[in-house]
Amino acid sequence: MILDVGPETAKAFAEILKTSKTILWNGPVGVFEVDQFGEESEGFSIAGGGDTLAAIDKYQVADKIGYISTGGGAFLEFVEGKTLPAVAHFLLLLWHLLHVLNKKKHQPQNKHLLLKLLQQNQQTHLQNNKL
């Protein structure tokens, strides 16, 4: 059973990481729950996922990380460039909102149109996703 990387592997990783412009970490390096096997799990820059968040909490290093995602699988899909449904929905809604604002030249009296559009978009989303 392998519980952690050894000293030689840790040194090899460190050399690679020193020259990296971007570091994406998904999951602990070792069995961080056991202190003697978690030493190599302390340094990282960007992180996501449940186990990863537990390691961040254990080592109290959240302030040293540029970005922490609670998304787990969604985090990895986003990094892979896949479209997330909530983001796609938000962008579509934003596009509609900008279209209405542009068409109506930002007239305050037309805010009821924006509210109606928001409600219609929400209803369509709920129907499409059977929520």
C-alpha cells in the first residue's frame, strides 16, 4: 500500500514545480489525514474538490492559495474548457439583459420589461431542467 510520495519523488516534483507557470492541483499527494504521510501535501497554488478542501483546512493554508474551488468535478470541467450549465444560463441571461437595455436605451420606465424577461428566463430554465 502506497501512502505518500518518497523524498526522491518529492524532490523531483519540486524541481518541476519551480519551473511551472501554472500549477493545477486536484487531490492530496499523500494520505494527509495521517500526519506522517501528509508532509508533502502542504504547498499548492490553485485547488478544488472535497478532499482537497479538507487538506487546505487541515494545513490552514487557504490564504496562500490564489483560487479555491468547491466545485469538485465542475471545477475540473471548467479548467478543461467545458461549458458549465449555470455559467451558460447566466451568460444567456446577461445577453438578453444587455439586448433589452440597448434596445430601450436604458430608460428607467422600462425596468418592468427587464423583470418580465428575468422571470421568463427563469421559468424556461426550470422547465428545461424539470426542477
